[in-house]
Amino acid sequence: MRIAVTGSIATDHLMVFPGRFAEQFIEGSLDKVSLSFLVEELEIRRGGVAANIAFGLGRLGLGPYLVGAVGTDFADYQVWLKENGVDTDSVRVSESLHTARFVCTSDADHNQIGSFYTGAMSEARHIELRPVHERAGGLDLVVISPNDPEAMLNHTRECTALGVPFGADPSQQLARMGREEVRALLDHPAYLFTNEYESVLIQERTGWTEQQILGRVGAWVTTRGADGVRVERAGLHTVDVPAVPPHGTIEPTGAGDAFRAGFLAATAWELGLERAAQLGSALATTVLETTGTQPDEVRGGDLLTRVRGAYGDQAADELAPFMAVTT
């Protein structure tokens, strides 16, 4: 299955605050917030939603096409992605802007406060999907993840014009896009990905009810953190999958991207939505236990062990033939 992943490509600066954000806010003074958090840890990692999803798909043997915009500082990152099975030949390199930056602080309760510098990502609006589609010999799916808003709208329209199924993953960009823009992103995607908060926000942004949105998407996939994953389809049985419990230190950045990679890989293998959600959850937990969004090692055997422990032998046995490539 030929999958293109569009969206942000960035460097992550990840910090950990040992206290709780909630204890720092003073009721009645939230209109004048001026806070500085003394952090104890700093990690500089590769990131960006599209790059994270593409990395996961690459490690699972899908050979995805990464589509986004970066700066001239992308060279080392590009080598890493290629080494992990990602096609980067459709990435646009800006002549004047740096690759995007994500700066994020997590607290003891795993809440996050982040800022995102768009940088070269603003040039993604100039990327056309048709050349990628033709070079790939025909794309089977395009993932439209958080990006320059104009680029997201352009990619959605192009997928419709090309007749290519797409997955809508508006995520962080819901907060800055208007009603008509968000509605345009929901032009009958094969998949809609949100977390639990975003599932409510997208209803507020579009002015559509849950049932109206379900009528416009093939499957609505909602990640719910420790409560697992829910996959809904209009008029069909809802699939609920529990999370894979993590062990040790938990760092939440990138877990949702890893879930999407595992989910899309299993659907590419035609294993059904339940298996897709289970593999996505196992890969998400692997990232939860890793500082950064792209683990140095993603092993098929380890993923199968997680799946077997959380979901049983049948789930692991059905996934096993496809996991041998992940070493």
C-alpha cells in the first residue's frame, strides 16, 4: 500500500517540570498569567507529526512518502528518516527559513504546555500532491496531518480531485482554523483522527453534531489516553480497544503519532479496525516509554509481546506474519 504522509517536520525541544502546572495558576488572576517553570531535563529530538507518523510506518515496512517543508538544516534528519524506511524525495527545502521547532514542557501529571514555530512549514502550501501521486505510481492513501492550514486545505482538495482516499488528522490546528476551514477538511475522509478533547472541539468548530460528522467520515478514531481507543462508524458497531499499560517513565509527546502509524499499517495489511487499534496502541506505548517521538529501536518481537500480553494470542498471531520486517 502506497501511503503519503503530509504535515509538519520539526525538531522537538522537550523539557520536564517536576511539579504540577495546576498548582501554579491562581484563581481570579488567569487573565494576567506570567509564569516561568524551572525544568530539570531537556532533550532535543527529531519530531513533527508527519515525520513521526512516517517514521513509524517506515519501521513497520510500509515505505511511506513524506511530504512537507523544511529548512536547509534538515540534512542529518533526512538521513535518519531514509535509514528508517521513509521516502523523503518529496520534501520541499526552503532557501530562507529554518525547519519548524516544537518547544514543550510536561509536568508531573503529564500535562503539557507547548509552543510551535512554523518556520519553513509555512511553505508547505506550495507543495502539490500530483507529482507525488505520479512518482509513486498511484497513491492509495494520503494522511493530512497538522501543517500550514492552507496546505492542509490544498491537500484535501487535491485528494478529492485525484480520487485518492485520505485520512484527516487536524489535531493542533483545530484551535486556529475557522468553521468553514475545518468543515472543508472533513470532505469525506476515509479516517478522522482526534483525541478525546479534539473530538469535542471539532464539533464546536464545525457546528456539526457527532452523528453529522460520523455521516461524513469512513471511520472516526478517537484516542483516549489510558482509557484506550474508540473507533466509530455510522450505523455500525463501535470498536473499543483498551490501552497497552506502559512501564517506567512516561513521556507523552508523539504517542498519538505512533498510534496513527500502527493503526494505518494494520489497515494497509487489511487486518481490520480492531487489530489496527491494537497495533497502534502497542506502538504508542513504546513511544510513551521513550524520551522523544522516534525510538532508536522498534522491534517487531517486542510489539508482538505487548500485543499478546494486552490482547491475547489470536491478536498477536494475526499480526505476526507482517512484523518480521520490523527488527
